[in-house]
Amino acid sequence: MKSKKRPRENTPAVDTQTETVDREQFLKAFEKPTQIYRYLRTRHQISPIILHRTLSYMKQRRSVSNAKRKSFDVNSILKRVTDQEKQKVSAKAERSKSLNLKIKGYFCENESNDRVDVDVFLIQVCSKRRGGSMTSVTKTLLRTVSVPVNPTKEEHHDPLLISHECFSNSHILPIKPLILCLCVNTSPMNSPMANGQCNGKLSSSDDEQPSRKKRNGQYPADDIEMPVFSTEVVILDRNKKCHVSSGDYEFVLHEQGADFKNASWETVMNGKHVQAFEVFNFHPTLKCSIDWTVNGKADSSTNSGATDATHMQYLSENQLMQLPLNSGTISKEEEQTTPKKRQRVFYQFLYNNSTRHQNEARDDLHCPWCALNCVHLYGLLKHLRLCHARFNFIYVPHPKGVRIDVTINERYDGSYAGNPQNLYSNVDIGYAFKRNGPVRRTPVTQVLVYRPKRPTESFTEFTEPESDIQINRQFMQGHNRLYYHTMTSEVIRPQEIDVDSEEETDPVWLRQKTVNMIDEFTDVNEGEKELMKLWNLHVMKYNFIADCQIPEACYSFVREHGVQMIKKNLFRNFLSHMVNLFDFSLIRPDVVHKTMQMLDEVDDSMHRS
């Protein structure tokens, strides 16, 4: 008997319109913060505010390690200075060295002449320090030396002396590498096999006719080829390090302008690998002797029998002391080494407690908003929380990598945090144009001693949302505050901060107005006007408002303006003014006498001087 089918439950239909509205709200909520952070990224690239490598959680971005700070000792400063002085002395000695080059012979089995000419060139490559856009190559012919071919015994001839002046910088641009070029002019050749080398295929067909015939047993001048073999020896590299020491050398020569595209290692030694030093058996060589001299004497620092460490390093870098040349085979160690697996990061955007979007996995640790390479996952999470506070970030482990849940931070304080002076500027040109030059800020001096113990790096701090205590707050207040004038209620500009305007009872406009009002009087003479101008400005400056302050006002007035009154002949006017003060019971008779006595002393001192 068949079982009765269970009726399906009525499933509510999905409201597509509601889902569309939620989708639009989700995009609208995440759109504004994303645009803000994209703009800040562009502004930071043009005019950076901070360097990310200086942050404690971005140590991996530092190109220079600070490990030496832990073992720093004051005594090491003396050692460092001593080493620098030794380097200067050694560098000075290096600049006074001369190079003696003695060419012993040219070795080639296919050379028909008994002697060949060797051109010695000195190549100086000058380049610009930054960018390398300006490059100048100077090739100087030092001498042409005639050397024997395949000599059996060493001949005696004068060596070539290259003075230290050739190594000095006589150019405007700095000299980077200094190269010694040796060019050998060999005998003429008319066939490809004249020098025993073949860089292409040869045709042995007898049907081919020669292009031109011999005349009097000689080839025409157009068919004569003069092969030139050369080699280059680096004397000084870009870092001014010498790679050539005193000793005997045998240089491998290569033909200039030869095409080696068809040559391969399998054409010699029956396809076997060729050792590095076996190259000397298949190419012409030039034997030379190099000696360094200081002021005409042999340099004891370089031994002709032993190769110094710098030269050994140069040989190792050029693979002359390595294993046999690689012919394309890969060792087992290279096959077993696999690239390090990158950590995959998933970003899941949540809105209204539901997943709205999950982007594709990223194999790098770059910030998706500012494209900053955080190198490590801890640095990425720390950067997201500290630099993108408009979002909340939760770290969730994932079987395929790492998942980061992103939500909108509802507690974010989006108030203006820039320079408050820009809000009250006369011209509203925006904050970006205010950063064209240095901006003076409100000077605040506070001693901050805050050295908390840094917690160990752990991902547990990112598994929970930030609390109110963890929100960063300023340790120093008042730096972004605005201050106002008490009298005018205007904003104090940064250039007016050093001026104590609160104690100013006589601003410029008030003093000018007082002078103008006194000038309007018509029933007083000019002497009285000048005296009252000085007196009123003096009383306004020191704010004398009580009767008991008038005697001190008289004394200070004579001390400051006594010379000016004598020059303007205001002695009698000042005496009348003092009598008026006595008539109104503002001063006593002894004050009048003492004040006039002080003015007489000023007059006497002026006459004596």
C-alpha cells in the first residue's frame, strides 16, 4: 500500500520589492564611506600625512631594521668615528694608486702574424644620480702596444702606466663604472674558418663560384676583413670598489660584432657540459700582468700571489668559481621548492544582521579601500580598525583562509576634526587648499609620560567588536580649540596668538580716535593739544582708573615722555596740567613738586649729553 503524500506547507512568497529596497539601502550605506576612503587614499598619495612604516604594527614595511638599537653602546660611537677615519685614509691612498699594465702575449692557434697590435682604452661611464636619464660614455685611447703572438718566453718591454688622475672624476656628472678595454687587431681573414670558429653553417658545394677572383694572388681590398677581438675588465664598479688586484691575468677575447645566436654548448666536447675554465681552450686569450703602485712604489696591500676578498667576490659573482655552467637542467632542490602559499582573505559585508555581499577571495594582504600592502594579516586587521573607523571589522577563521565581516559603525563620530581656523576663513576654498604650505597651530605645551606595556600580537582582539574604552581619544586637549577676543568676540587668528590682546585697553582704532577728537578742539593752543594727546594715550595704555593711581601716572608719564616733552617745549604746559590736577584734589602738592623735579633732571641730563 502506497504511503500518503504529505501536503506541502505554504511557503510565503519572497517580496522582491522589499529585497530590492534593502539592497539599495545596503549600497547607499556602504557607498559614502567607501568614496571618502578612496578620496583620502588619493590625497595621501599626493601629500602624505604619516609614513605607514613608522607604525608599530607595520614593522614589516621598514627597509632598515632597528635591531641595533637594543645593543647600542655609547662607546660604539668612538669606534664608528675611528672606522670612518680609517676609511678616509684608505680612500685617499686608493686615489693615489697607479696601475701598471704589462701585456705579455697574444695566444691564438690560427694567427699567422708574429706580432699584433693591442689598443688599450679606458671607458668612463657617467650617469645622473637620480633617474639615470643623462648618461655619458667617454672612451679614451691610452696606448697601442705591439705584443708577440704565442710567445715561448717572456719579452722585456716597458709597462703601460695608468696614473691615478685617470681614475679621478673630471666630469660634471659622477663616474659610476670604470672599465679597461683591450682590443687586439689580428691578421686579415678571407674565409669563415680563418680563426677556427664557426657561428653558422658552412656550404661545401663545389658548384658555387667565387664572387670575385684574385688579382696577382691577392684578394681585393673590399673582401679583406680585419677581425678585432676585445675584452672588458671592470676596474671600479658603481660603488667605487676595486675588482682588480695585483697579479697575472689571462683574459678571454671575443670577436667584435660576431653573432653567436647559432652557437651552442653541445657543439664542443661531444655535447658534454663545459667547465668555466675550459672556455680558455676555444677562444683566443691575452696574458697580462697588473701591478698597483703608490707614488712609484709597489703597493704592499695587494699581493700578486693571493687574490683579495674583493676580487674573490667579483669572481664568484661572475660565476667563474662556481659549479659547471647550467645547460637548462633543474636540480632536485629547485624542483622540490614550491612557492609559499598565500593566505586567502574573504570580505563579507553585513547589513541589518544579514549577509548582503561577499566578494571574491584576495590572495594578497592589500587594504581594499586604500590599496596599502600590510604584508601580514595582523597588520591588515590593525590598519582596518585604526584607519577605517567608519566600519566595524570582525575576524572570523575560515577553513579556506580568513574571513573578515564588515559592518557600518553606528558609533562613529563624524564631526569636523580638522583645523578650526578653516571654518571661519573669509574665503571658503576648502581644506585641501589650506595644505599648500605650513599651517601654524595653537601652541600647547604638556608633558606626556605614557608608556604602557604593549600587548602581544594576538588575533583574539579582532574576534569581538571594539568597546567604548578602546576608542582612541586625544591625550592632549586644546590643540584644535578656537579662542575669541573678549572685546570684539572675533576669532583669534594663529598669527595673533602670541599677542596678549586681553590686556590691551587701547587698541589702535581707539588711540587714533582719541587723537582725532583732541585735534577737533579750537579753544586750546597746539601745545596743550600735544600734551593732552600724550597724557590720554598714557592713561589708556596703563588703564589708570582710580584717584590713588594718579601720582604713579604722573611719575611714569615723566619717565616715558619726559624727553619728548622737552623737545617739543611742553614744560609750561605740563606744569599747568599738574596744577589743574591739584585744583581738582587728585594729587598733593608734594607730588607736583616731585614730578617737576623729575622733569628738571631729565632736562639737565639732555643738556649734559
